[in-house]
Amino acid sequence: MGPDQAAELARHLLIEAMLLSAPVLIAGLLISVALSLLQTLTGVQEQTLTAVPRLFVVFVAGIATMPWFLHRAINYTVHLWSDFHRYLG
């Protein structure tokens, strides 16, 4: 495997990792912004009030996107192993 093939493989892997992590990260970002805005507007600065909703939303987003996540990860793995001959020799 040459350096160009290794770089291409790493690039595809990083793109896939970004796509797979995006739904959970976006859900966490949106709930964090909403909770920060709520804290600013109400003046309540208790850190424990933000942790539980954030964890819950990230958990629900992870469960909700799990079928898509698994489908995408399995397709990536099958595609990688089916084209493995390109990287040998």
C-alpha cells in the first residue's frame, strides 16, 4: 500500500467518523445552547440542572440514530473489505 492509498483510506475513515458522530454532537450542541440561554434568561446558574437534560438528549439521539448508524457502519466495513485487494501489494 502506497502513501496515497493510505491517505485516501484515512480520509474516507475520517469522513465516515464525522458523519456517524454528527447526529449526537448536533443534538448535544442544540440542547446545550438552549439550556445556556435558559440559564441566562432566568439567572439560575446551577450546573446540575444542565447535566441531566444534556445526558438524556444525547442518549435519546444515540438510540434514535442507532439503526442508521449501524447500517452506515456495516456498509462502510463491507465496502472496505470487498475492495481490500486494492490495498494489497
